Amino acid sequence: MRIRIPVLAALAGAALAAGPGAAQERRPLTALDLYQMRTAGGVALSPDGRRVVFVQTEVDSAANRYRRDLWIANTDGTGLRRLTWTNAAGIGAPRFSPDGRMLAFSQARQGGRGQVWILPLAEGGEAWPLTSLPTGAGGPVWSPDSRRIAFMSQLTPRQLADSAMAADSARADSARKRVDGAAVRNIHRDRQAALASIRALLAANAGEQDPRVVTRLDYLGETSIEEESYGQVYVVDVRQGARPVQITRAPYGIGAPVWTPRGDSLVFSASPPAAGQHPDYQMEGDLVIAPASGGGTPRTIAEPRYAENNAIVSPDGRYIVYTRSLQAEFFTATNTELVVMRRDGSDRRSVTGAMDRGVGGFTITDDGWLYFTVQSEGAQPLYRTRLDRIAPVPVVQGPRGVLAFDAAGGRVAWAEMNPERPSDVYVADAAGRGTRRLTALNDSLLARVYVSPYHEVWYPSFDGRRVQGWYLLPINHQPGMRAPLAVQIHGGPHAMWGPGEASMWLEYQMLAGAGYTVFFSNPRGSGGYGNEGLRSIQRAWGTPPARDILIGADSILARGLADPAKQVVTGGSYAGFMTAWLIAKESPERFRAAVAARGVYDLGIWYGSSNTYRLFEGEFGTRPWEDPEVVRQQSPLTYVANIRTPLLLLHADTDFRTTVAGAEAMYRALKVLGREVEFVRYPREGHELTRAGEPKHRVDHMLRTLEYFERYVSH
């Protein structure tokens, strides 16, 4: 195989002189640079706005895992230092106490369940565990007086019903002892006694999950069969040895709590099912205000047809801000809306409705400003508004993404993604003025490598719809150079790519460093373009967005930025579906090679074997047995005989979001047809393989994609 010099550099990570311009004396970025990259998240500001804490994540290449620790910096740009030295993969959710003297966070150590920890800041000293529940604890929220913390813990129905959780194993042993072997052997003489013994034995076995007995609708987790459990609210005094008080005992979904300003009540979401129904069938949710003592009578604030979540109470106690999602037909293709209402449920007003954008995170400051992020045209800007007069104004905007943020003490701090620096922490005043970068997480790497800028394009599609896309030029690019074109597609289908999306940055740069022009776009159906855009692919996942993608790629070729004879295509999840659709249905002769990752290839298989079956119901407004024709028409597997493009299928063995069964069906069909196809399966991985999988697997996934492309474009 003849490999171009840039690809050799990309695979080996060698230095490469790039000639005149910004790339001179810089080597290309490679998949192996994942081991050098650091990212920031979980940003929290102190109440006075003078300090910011964040979670820093890096890769431990020797252990093939991630290390996460808390860091702190002064917002004037000084004092950056590490706070914890645990290297725990599960550390997160840092929260300053309202008096600023302590920090609460979640942490899982040595493979155990996560617990709430306290780090004294004013007095100094080591962090200590506030909780030690066998069911774990997470999501700490301080009471207004800094004396208590509310948190969540997951309990099974048995644990909810039986406070003696440790008795489970003893109960199983006891059940086995009750098995009457003679009765079982003589079932023809005493059927009832025999059945009682058999049932005791089977119940004991099922209690030990060996075998697993499935009776639920939503039994699939992300990587395994999921034990039925529901988050419950607890409150604990902030002192060593304190015993948590369980506030809720609900055998259905409960959301994370927040405190009311006086500290006497908690607000959270709840999804009680209709009479006679299992909670798995409940889609709507209500807000609940309950006494923080665990006694008294909770009060429910309901909004019919909506799922209500993520409440925050204003510091003056007058308003509740929350998110809502409409649970009507095609419920998956709608923006999540930010809403403010009076504490009694009256005077509901949409904060983001007029913006026609889906909300991300949000918080309320002590002086009554509501800060929130939205997805918008490839970016994730930060806005703020007063609660008594809804008029959002931008705080942080432009071609970048505010991925985590906090606001307090007249300042706002955030972790940002932008194409030049993929992760850093920034701070500005309350209105977004005077931005200061507090970290230099990847500066040493970025000083040595070539980073290709993102170039934005808008183009008309086949029906006149304007579509937004971007392209990256390859290292050493010169006018007239005809590089291979790598078409990257996003998943979702309602995800959004652009300069504010972090997960694909290294993949894009790796391909540009290997000599490819990279094109990606937000075809119809993408988030960030309003509800009409989301709903424009209802019952039509295939051809309309496929044509948007191909017309965008044509616009890059028309600019002379790539070689039309050397095009390749790739994508994961819904984009695995789209990759297969392009080579099977839309343009079988166009691409030299295709890599489809974690894809959906047969809608019927997907519906029956995934944990995202409701996405099918929301997108197609039906079920497979009600409308088998839409399943047939919209499944790439239906058109598999048309495929002539060499195809690499990448999938995670325990991916229950899209399920490996669909990839198996696609692979089997192509092998029977005698087509060029390979199937690579990643053990121990779920659907988050390329974002949070084992570092070794992520690197393999990137390099395997590049190597497969090179087989077919290097000659």
C-alpha cells in the first residue's frame, strides 16, 4: 500500500515541516495525541466570585483509563493549583457552600459506589466522606445556611420496601434452605408443596441475578441489563458521622432536588405513573415541593402534556425556573424549553420559546439574573435575563461552545470549546466583559502541532433550505491542491456539530493532518436551527438529509478544495445509519470507502433490541408492527444489495443504544453478497465508545478509520 507522507506523519506522530505559513515547523495532530490532551468541566464559582473550581480530565496511557481531579484558581488569573490528588475516574459535581468555607463533590474510589465528599477550604485539611451509603450518593446541593446537603441515591424496589438491605443475601440462603427436594421429586403426589419449593428456589436464583428474569419494559441500560431502581432524595447534616435522612420513598422516577431560600423545603421533579401502570410507561413529569424534614405533605405543580425537570428556585423565593419537553406526537423532535413561573405555579412564561432554540444548562444568581446556554447554529452561546422581565441578552457568543458554566459574585466562569483551543476555563464580569483565560490546558501540545481552522459555509439545498457546514483544509494545503475529501456526519439525528462541539475536534484535526479536506454539516433535522428544522425529517430519516450532506460536499468540490475522485464518508450512531444510506440508496458509486460506526441499519431490529426504542416512536409516529412499510423504506439494510463501496463496520459489543445486532445483520448480508466489508467489535464498550470509551479503543477507532480510508484513496 502506498501511503502519502502526511499520513505517515499522522500515524507516527513525527514532526513535519509544512512550508510557508502557520503550519511551518509543526507536526500534524494524530490520534495518539489523545494521550496528551486535557479537558475541563464541572465549573463552580465561589459565592463571592473570587475563585473557580473545575474538574480536569486527562488520560493515563499506562493504565488505559482517565484521571480526574479538582483544580482551583482565583478569578483574577492567579493561584491555579490542584485541589485533589485522588486520580479518581468518578470525581465531579463540585459545589461551594453558600458561606464559601467548604466544597462538596461526588467521588467514587477504588471501584466503589460514588459518595459525597467535603473539602474544607477555610480551615484547610483533607477531604472526608460525608456519606457511605451502600447504594451510593451523588449530586450534592447545599442548603442556604451551609449546614445540610441534599443528594440523590438509587434504590431498587426491594430496597425501598425493606430497610434491611443487607438481608437480601440471607433471604436468598434461607429460601434455598426451604426447598423441599422430596416434594420437588414427588410433584405428582403434592403439586402445591412442590411448586412452593420450586418457586422459592427460582426466586432465590433471580435475586442473585443468576439467571436474570426480565419483566420490565425498560430493562436495558447502556451496556447491560439494568436493575430496576429509582433515585431518591436524602438530606444529611454536614458533620462527620451524620446519618442521612431519606426524604422520598417513591417507586418511580425522582429528579435532583434544590432548596428553597429558607431551607425548609426541597423542589424536585417526579413521574408517578397512572393507576395500575408501571413507571416505565410514564412519560410526563411534575414538579414537587416537599418539606426538607421528610414529614408533611408534598405539593405538586403539574403542567399537562409536558415532562418538567431541573427546577431552580430564585433567591427571593418568588420564582421557579425549570425545563419542559412537550410529550405530544413526534415528541423527540422538539426543543427543550426553559420556563419561569411563580412559586404557586401561576404566570408561566417561556424564556427560550421566542428564541426557538433548545436550552442547555442554567443557573440563577443571588441578584436575580438567570443565566442559560442554548444550541444555535453550531455554537453554544451563554445568555442572561431578569426573571421579572424576560429579555435574553448574550453574555458569551461567537463560534464556540460554553460547555459548563457558573455565575456568582458579579462574575461568570465557563469551560469553553473553540477550534483553536479545544478546552480551557475562562472568566468575565457578569455581562461577559473583560474575558480572561484562567488555564492553559493544552498549550504545550498546541505549540507543536498544526491546527486547521474551521471555515464556515452556507449553501442552498435541493429545495432551497439553507444548510450550514464547515470545512478544514489539510496540512500543507496550497491553492489548486486536490486532496481527498472526508465527509463527516453527525448522529442524533438531532445533534449539532460546529465550532462549539468538542467531541470530534481531534478526529477532524487528525484527518486534516493526514492530508484530507474535512467537511461536516448540520443537515435538516439537526439541533440549533429551531423546531421546524428538528421536525423536517419526521418519517424521513434518509433521503432529504442525505441530499443536504451531498450537496454540501459538492460545494466543497466546486471550490476546488478536494479531489472528486477521492471521497470517503464516515459517521457514528444515526450517522452510521446515514453512512450506510448514502452508499446503499443515495449515491452507491460516489465514495471510495465508508466507515459506519455504532449505526442503526434495520429499524425493526433497532426497535426490538435497543434502549432507545422510544426514539423510533417519536420520529416515525408509529411502531414497527403498525407500519411495517416505513420500517422497510427507511432501513439501509433494505437496499444492501446496492452497496458496492468498501465498508468498515465499527461497533461496541455492549452498545444497547443502537445494538450490535443491526451491525451483525448488515455484515452478514454483505458477506453473503460477496462485497468488501469488515466488522470490528470493541469489547467492554457501549455507545459512548468514541467519547468516553477506553483510551486505547478510542485511538484504535480513529487510526482504524484512517487506515481504511488510505487503502482506497492512496492509489
